[in-house]
Amino acid sequence: MLLRPGVTCEKAIRFLDDLVQGGLNDVRNSVPNFAQPMLAGVEPSKLAGPDLVVTLRQYTEWTATTARQLADVFTDPAVPARLRGEHYSHIVHSPLTPYRTALLLHWELGELATYFMELQNQMRQTVEEYRSYRQRVLVVDANTLLHCQRFDKNPVVSGVRKGPGDAGDPARGGGRDRYQVLLRGQRKIRKRARGVYELLGDVLKGLSTEGRFELHDGTEVKVLRDELGHRRLPNNDDEAVARAAHLQQAIAPRQITVITRDNGMRGKAMTWCLPWDFPPDKYLIPEDGFGAKHREANLASISVDVPEDGDDT
């Protein structure tokens, strides 16, 4: 279940708990009790009918407000839409007796409570599934795999690039950061792609036989699997960043980093509030059109001479 940028699973779980225990419970408690009038031999609609009108107004206002709040938390439009579906129309617009309307409202609110608790359980399972991700996590895109030095030899990917936690920085506590690398991507570029897939085959073999795969420096490599029922986005970059965001939401406050040299991928990562990094030029495979030597030519190709004032016609 993908959440909005900046929203974590823990935050969404707390939100749903407040929703069920707060507003939803308030509406349930306001539904008139028809049992007592019926036991007294009084027509229930004469006593509870006006109260039901108040309850329906409260129910209508609550569903409208809560749907907006849910849309700020969940990316799936089906979540807020659940509040005002077919059941809502029957309750508010069908010509039912007050007694039947109250019964239907009780049933619908109970179903909503169950629905939101199931969402909570899904997110709790996601948090538990990724609880072992205690190190810094890198999500490597296909662009990096295909255009840079092989990932099992690249210091930026394998975790030996100097930085916080490096042995050369004793003020940071010394020792080398351990990383978990998650591999995403499906594009193929002939021989190089075949070579990358040979390396990925070794990773998959290690995962299937031993349940884990480590690079030469101890960096752990994992393949981020989709949950059952997951529907992939049509664009591979969108899908990769969305899955990285899903992981970030599950393991927060621990941080992941998207490793990419692709501008589009970096822009998508920033949209989801995900930090990104890229290997230095020296790790690029030559003749790829990347790096400092291509920057001047690339900028020149989109430059024009701006006429001075009065020269334009």
C-alpha cells in the first residue's frame, strides 16, 4: 500500500487508529437505538426519526472530511472512495424506513471499521517484513547497472566510498558503513545487459540457496520482491521509484538512497522526498555520453546567443 510522499507506515497506522476510535466511533454512537421504543410498543420512527436525521447529517459531514484526509495519506483513490460508495448512496438517498436505515448504517460503519483495521494490519506486516533493514539501504537503478563499473566492484554501491562512518573519519566513530543494496530494473542493452544479468544471476542463485548474497566487502544484496496483488506502473522508472518510496515508508526513520545518474530518475526521487546519489565519473564505462567531458558539449547543444536590447526584430 503506497502512501503519499513524507507519510510513513507508522504515521498511517496511527492515523487509521485515530479515525476508527474517533470520528467513526462517534458516528456509530449517534445512531438511534430502536430497541427501546419497540419494546415499549411505540412506533420507533416517531421517537428516533428526528435523531436519525441528525445522525445522517453527521455521517455525511464525516465521510466528506475523512475522504479528504485519506486522500492526503494514501495514493490509491479506492481508499477514500470506499467511504462514499454504493452503501453510502443507499443510506443517504434510498427511501428506507428509519429503522432499516439505522440498521444499514450500523452495518456499514462496522464494515468500514473492519476495512481500516485490515489496512492497518497490511502496513504492520510491511513494517515487520522490512524490520531487518537496519543498515543504510541503496536502491540501484538500471542506468547505474548498465553504464557504470560492475556493481559488485563499484565502491559507491558496495559501501566503501569515503564518507560518514569511513575509517578515515574517526570523529564519526570509525569503521565502514554496511549497506543493503536493492536491485531494480528491466532494460536490456545487448552485451552489457547480458553481462549485468549474469551478475544478477549469481545474486539470485545465492538468495535461492542460502537466503542471502554478500559482495566482497560484506555488503548485503537483496532483491526487493513485490507483494501479492501488486500492479506495476507502466513506466519502469516510475515503478522503481514508487517501490523505493514504499520501502522508505516501511523502514522510516532509517533512510534509503536511490543510486542513479539518470536525471529523470533523480527528479522522480526528489518528488517522493527520497535522497539520491550517483557514482563519480571515473566509474563510468567510457563512450557512454555521460561525465564531465560530455557536459560542455551537452550544454552547448541547447545554448543560443541572446540578442542585445534593440537588436531583436
